[in-house]
Amino acid sequence: MTKTNLTKKTKKAKKTKPPVADPEGMNQARAEWARAAVDAFRAETRLDDGDGMDTAIGDLLANLAHLCDAEGLDFDHLLSRAMGHYVAETTANEGKNGEEVDGPQFDRINVREEN
């Protein structure tokens, strides 16, 4: 499979993911708060529109790890705690319209890449 075909299939797969549970009805607000933080980071670091959201988020996470080092905080612990919050915020048996959802996205994606 060519890289172009793989990219098209990957983009298509992203659009067809099952819905993520939103038991508190807060997922959109949480995403918007995070987008505001990423947008501020992009402006501060002068990332342009050619740099995708994935690049900006990856760079921000790396810089947060540097900040944790400078402040004497455990980045792995904080990332694990954040994932726990996300799981708690996205775990339910059904979505708003009564459709079945399979719970947190972390069950469907590989959060950490193993080398």
C-alpha cells in the first residue's frame, strides 16, 4: 500500500470512529479549552498553519515535560493522572442519543509508542 493510500485510509478511519461517551456533556467545552491553549502555544512558538494540530500538540507536550523538569514535577505521573481524568470523563454505556458507545478513546488508541 502506498503512503498516499495509507494516509487516505487513516484520515477516513478518523472520521468513522465510534462516538466517545460524554456523560457530563462537557467534552466539547474541554476540547475548546485545550484548543485555546494549543492556539496560544502555536502563536507563542510561531508554528504556522502548515504545521498540523498533531505537531503543535506533540511540541506542547514535549515542552510541558521540560517545564516539569524545571519545576521538579513528575511528567509521567501527571500524564497518567490526565489519562485517568480523561477515562473518567468519557466512560458511559450510551451516548446522548441512546446509541451504544465503547467508552474512552484510550481503549482504541495507543497513547505511548514503544520503541
